[in-house]
Amino acid sequence: MNTLPTISVVRGAICVASDDPSLISAAAQKLWATLLAVNGLEEGMVASLLITQTGDLVSLNPATGLRRGGYCASVPLFCMPELEIAGMMERVIRMLVTCNCYIEGLKPVFLDGAERLRPDLFPPA
């Protein structure tokens, strides 16, 4: 029996210039809006959003930044710290979007320097 999955997931990441609440908020909003736009998604299609942030971003929870920007009113958000690994990239917010339907060909979004996290997807020019 060949059945399609009933959910889809897509991820993204963005670098933040510094640990400043307004910059964290703007970065979270930019990443979220871009993930939706690139993939033709609407918030009503999203079952949940998992957000991580590196330990050097402590002045604002990115979920709070999304809510302040008017996003994710009905999307369950779960925010947690990124696992600390020696040599990891600094000041990064990551998102994992789970959609409540199957959508083929979702594209990951990496912005503002986070492309370096995935050179297999975003080779240096």
C-alpha cells in the first residue's frame, strides 16, 4: 500500500547581528515570513513551530518576537535552547515548521549568514 505522509516539515535558520531584543524580534519575524512566502504556506496550514536559539541570544525569546509582530496567533510555539557544541555558529535562530497537511517540495530557508550551516544546500558563490 503506497500512502503519502499526512504532515510536512520544513526548516530554516537566520543569524542575528547581536543580542538585542529588537534584532531578535526582527530576525524571527523575517525568517517566519520568508518560510511562509517561499513555500506558499499560510499560518492556518501550520500545526506547530519549534524554535531554537543559541545560548548567546538571551535578551528575548524569538516566540515573543513573533507574537509581538502579529504572527502565530493560533500556532502552537515551542522554544528551547540550541545544544551547545564547540565551534558552533553564534547568534542563530532556527525554526522547524510542522504542517498539518502533506505538501511536496518544501524548501528550507537560511538567511543572513545562516546559509553557512548548510553548504550542501547553499554552496558558497
